[in-house]
Amino acid sequence: MKSLKIIGKKYVIRLHEQMSEILKGDVGSCDYRKQVIDIASDVHPDEMADTILHEVLHAVDHAMDTQLTENQVRRIATGLVAVFKDNPKFYSEHIL
């Protein structure tokens, strides 16, 4: 199990086989109360990266009370994943 600090809170990231079937097509979820992010492991790595960032954005949104819509979270996550993939050198030198 991996963990990630999000706005000062430790979230556990759990990978699950066949989770997309359990969640009726969704491939991730974020439980703010338990500070757990669940991700399906039976998806393409690109989809997993997008989903992890999507659920992290939900956690940030909840902590910051920005009230983003699901559509906004989806678009921001997909856009940021594209920026990170298109600019790996910049990301590793300036973000990490």
C-alpha cells in the first residue's frame, strides 16, 4: 500500500483488481473521512495515472472547499496528466 500527503493529511492509496466492476464502471474513488483512495488496477497505465490524479483532485477540492464539479475535476486531471506526459523533463526538474 502506498500513501500520499494531501493538504497535510495522509491518504492511503489502495489498488484493487476488478474494482471497475465493483464501482459500476468507475475506476477510482476517494473517501475523505477514511482518507483512502481506491484505484482499479485492471486498467491501462494511462487510465490509472489519470484516475489517481482525478481522485487526488477530489481530496484537494474537499480540503479547500472549492466545490469543483465532477466534470471540472475530470478535465483538470486529464489536462494535467497530458502536461506531465508531454513534458517529463520539466516535470522532473521543476516539480519533483
